[in-house]
Amino acid sequence: MAVLLVLAGACGGADLLEPGRFEGNIFIHEGLGIRLEFPGDWVILPLEAQGDMSRGGRELLSGGDPTGGAYANAGAPTSRLLFQVNRYPLGTVQGMNPGLVGAVENISARPQIQTAVDYLQMLQSFLEQGGAPIVFEPIAPSTILGGQEFAILAVTLRPTADLIIGQVYYARRVDDGIFTIVATSANLQDWQIMEKILEGLVMAR
């Protein structure tokens, strides 16, 4: 999930949609009409850990450059991380810790972005600046998730010779915001678990 954390590492810009909340293992966002339940043994990342994860994402995507390389000057952030939930506690597994990240970005100052597809195309161009090998699947303009229409971008990263990471970006425009969910996994079993979680998404907008 490092890719999204690079883009949503901090709050800034205009006053974005409300941050939402967790009730136990259920994420609720009144503004978006979202309800998403996670397995009880998955780990909800606390807010204070988000900065460290964002810095780690920049280093991973820039091919190991601790300064963040091409991502170091990405501009003032206009996004808000809503949730990050991992299968295992941070630091307890080697390699990729599978998880789901949700964020919203204010695009009111970006007239070139009108649709979720536009947003994913912008994201792909941004990611191509990094040093880590990345393969992009063609953007799928329409799929149904949580009863609403999303666009999808699938990405495969190989930051090291022995680590292959799969990420799927779901994006939907709501008013002046783009809501995204990113699923990150390193094997088919983890991906199937995340698909099952996302099947339970309810979204009213």
C-alpha cells in the first residue's frame, strides 16, 4: 500500500471530507455513506503511525532512495488517509504485510481531473516517475463495488528481486473528491481474503 501512502501521507489543502471513524472493526464514514467491516484479527493502523508508513512508501517506490527520489517534491498534499488496516501487526512479518487503505483527495483545484479514470491516469503518470519496476494493467473504467461504480487500476511492483507486490486501486468521484481504496497483497490467498472483505462494502454515494 506504499503507493497510496505517498499520495495521502498527510492532510492539507482544502477542508476535505470528514475523516470517518471505527466502531470496533467496522469503518463508518457518514459523508460517503460507507460501512466496511474488517476481520476481527486484522490490525487498524493508529493515526500516529501514518507518517512513518508514508516515508517508507516513498523509499520503496523510489528504488531505495531514503529521500524519496522523484516523490520528494510531490507538492502540497490535498488528500486525507481515512483508514489503513493490515492483516498482521506492523513489524511482525517479513516482506509485504497485506492490507487495505482508504483515502479521499480534493480535486477542486485540478480541472484536468473530471472522472475517476482521469484520476487513475494521473496516478499512473506519477508512479512512473519512481525508480521501482512497475507494471500497469489497462485501467478498467467501470466496475461495481459497494453498490457504486468505480474505476480500477491494477499494478504489479517488484521493489527487490525476491518480492512481488500486487496492488489494485479502486477510485470513485464524489462531489469534488476522489475516494480510493487500495488493496495490497503478495499472494493469491491474501488477495482472496481482501476480495471477500470488499464484497461487504456498503456505500451510499
